[in-house]
Amino acid sequence: MFGLGTQELLIILVLVMVIFGAGKLPQVGSALGKGIRNFKKGVTEIEDLDVANLDEKKKTESESERHAG
């Protein structure tokens, strides 16, 4: 996972607990999860929009070819 070993992850976890405290850890995790979820949703929406635009472009080109030929 991102080239991090067990020791690095443990150090990061300890630093997060020191900075935020053990009580805030669930809130930090929840916020991080929501952020990742929103990011994935945004990427999916952009991909869907790109596919829709590509389909529309192909449709327009095929209509142009029919009228020209």
C-alpha cells in the first residue's frame, strides 16, 4: 500500500493519535472516508460525462456522413 511498510504505518498511526487524540480518531476516519467516497464519486461522474460526450460526438459525425454521402 503506497510502498509503506508496517513500521511506517505504525509511526503514522502514533503521530495521528498524538495530534488528534484517541477520542477524535473515529471522527478523523469518518471524514477521511467521506472525502475518499466523494472523490471516487466525482471521478465516476467525470468518466460518465466523457463517455456521454464521446457517444454524442460519434452520433454527430455519423449523421454528418449520412447527409454528405
